[in-house]
Amino acid sequence: MSEELWRQFIQKARESYYKIGAIPCPAFDGELVYFNKYGWNHIIRKKGKVRHREEQIRRILLIPYLAEIIKTSIHWKDHRTGKENSEFWSFSKKFNDKTITVVVRRDMTRKYFFSVMDARNTKGPY
């Protein structure tokens, strides 16, 4: 993929991601989950380092599933407490033969999308 096509692909994915805005999640009694720069940055980077293009593409191709998973999840799969009073919840949903997991993070007061992965990524985001 040429650099120009890559930039166009990333720009279109970024616009699609930010259009989601905020979604109420039944598992949090309708509390909003925000789609902000932290989630987008985690799709592109991990621990400050840019992910390989193949990994970025895999995660970007999962963006269309994010809203559906958040707005239909009534229970979380996993809950963890992180550093600096942060919390993480994971939600999984099966689409055809692919299981997609979304991670929501809370820092201070607001919950926001943090990560997305499919079954091929077994390490997890935290």
C-alpha cells in the first residue's frame, strides 16, 4: 500500500471512529462510553510505540463492531483494577465465526473505549 493510500485509509478510519461519539451501555446502567483520543491512540499504538501496519489494519477493521458490542452488552466478561485508580471491563460478542472483545476503561469519572481485538490477539490490552 502506498503512503498516500495508507494516509487515506487511516484518515477514513479515524473519521469513522470519532463519529461513534458516545454510546450508552446497558452493563453500566446506561452510562455513556465515550470514543475519544485515548481509544483511537490505542488502536494505532501500544505503550507509545506505533503498532505494525498489519496490527493497525486488524484493529481498524473491527471499528464497525464497536457500537454494537457496547450498546448490547448487559454483562462484562472481565473486570480489573489498574494503576492510578483506573478500571477495565471487557465485553465479547461473537459475529459469525469471529469473537470480538472490546475493553472499556475508566479513569477518574468517565468510561471510554480503550481497545478492541479479535480472537487472534490473545494477550489482551492490559
